[in-house]
Amino acid sequence: MKQYPEESNSQNIGRRAVKLFTKIIPPNWIEKELDGDSDYGLDFMVQYKDNQTNSIKYKFNVQLKGTENSNKISEDEIKIQVKTSTLNYYKNMELVLFVICDLNKGECYYEYIHNILVELDLDKNQKMHTLKIPKKNILNSDFEIGTILEKWAESNHKTHEDIVAFEKAIQTTNIESNIYINKIEIKEDDNSLGEIILKTVPIIEVEEKVLNVSVYPVTFEEYDLFCQDIGKKFSFLKNYEDKPVVKVDWNDANQYCEWLSDKIGKKCKLINSEDWKIISLNNYIQVEDNIYEWCEDGYGNEKKLKFGSEIELVDLNLKNLKISFRYNILN
């Protein structure tokens, strides 16, 4: 009997995942499948077309996985294993979208690989890591990634000219405002712990009130300095020093503000929801679209969170949300 090539189960799953992915992606994604010998785990390079200008503005990469294994699929998430070496490779790349297709239901879900990396310790001596892709992140033809791509480009291509242009934009508005940066050296027992860089901008004056809030959320590096000083256990991924610290609970965020108040000699606190409403009317600070930020106020065991332009009330025991924070320096 003649022998012919057979399609393996993994090949079958991979082929069906590709068919599903290319069927459901937005029409303004121009996808190019990558060759297996040159992708190092990546499956597609996608060019993003701006529908308003009909121009190609950004590109990003996709790693695609398919699964039929019900053991990997729960009500809230899908689990998949990826090599540590592959994740280390992605860490130094431009934006990577991790997409997993549930071939039983014909649905695809996504997560930004750099969001996943924040939660992993790649320094551990293990060959594989289990990634959890939330099922609330549904990939379909209506999915809009343009804002994220724009933010990504801004955060990774900051030049001196960009910073100068940003400062001029602030200073030439009809509201009197300015950016100032203060480096404050912190010492204890004559041993320098490092510096805190305060990035604040007076936003707007309303009824004799000036909001003097940090331009960016507190970073991993800044939060780590606080933890070192008070002896609090904390660790973060290399190369994430200037990224917003995430998974910080409300009490720890307040403790950071109290610590910072003591260090700089001025009262610092979380921004309350009413002040966020003022800030949202004036686009003078960088607001992260993909993370939550704590508000100062709430009711008892429920506190408010800002996400985009929305304010939500959540239980303090809420876990696993990417919650960051920034502060207001009181005059």
C-alpha cells in the first residue's frame, strides 16, 4: 500500500485557527502570514489601515494559537503554555497581540503580550509559562486597536523633540499651566536610596482650586523605591521600570502617597473622582487606556476606579485587575 503524507492533529488545529482568525479580523487589518522558519513563534504581521485617511499608520505582530481542549477553557479564561525563550524574545519587540481560538465555539480571544509579561517572572528557571487569556477580550470584526497602537507608538518613540513639543502644547493653552520636574534625593542613615522624579502639571484652576497631579501614573521604578524604603516585598520585570505599576491595592496606593508626602514635605493624596472629571475635560496629561486607576473616594469597603473616561465603584477585595494610581500634590 502506498504511503502518503498525513496531517497531524497539531497541523490540523493550526490550519483551522488561521482560517478562523483571517475570517473574523477587522477589515482594516492587512495581514501577512509569516514563514515558519523565520517567525520565532510569530504567525502574522498585521498592518493597520486608518479608515478615515485610508493610510497605513501602524503595524503589529500576532501569535496565534488554536485549541479544542476543554480542560484549558474555563468560564472566564483560556490557558495556554508558551516557551520562556519565546516570551523573552517578545519582551524586546514592538506590540505583540496574543490570539487564541476556541475551535469548538468558533471564537477568538486576545491579550497584549506586554500585559501578560507584567504578571510573569521570566527569571525563574522554567522552560514554559502558562498564559491566561481572558474571554472578555473577544476578537471580532468590530475590534478597534487604533488607540492602543497610537499610545504604544507614543510611549516607545519619545524623542527630545517630542518632549519639547508636548511642553509647548501645555504652555500655550489658554489655561495658565506648566510642567516641572523635581529630582529629590532620598537618604536614610546617609545611604542614598535613589531619586524620585515628580512629573506634575497644574491642570486647571476652578473656584480657586488648582489641581497639581502627576502627568503619568506611578511607575514600577518609583514604587520599588518606596518598597525598598519601608521594607515591603516587591518585584517587577526587567525593562519595565518606566511602565505604570499595576496590581496595586487601594491601601498600598494611599500608603505610597503618605510616604511621598513625608519625603517631599507636601501633602500628597490620590486624585478623587470629582477632580478626575475636571482632568478629563482637559487633555493635558497622559491617560492610560488599558489600565484602571484608583480614586481617593468611595463608600466603606467600595472605592472608585477610573478607566478611560468612566468612573466605576468596586469592592476593595477585587483581584487581578491592572490597577495603577497617580497623585495630587496639595498646595
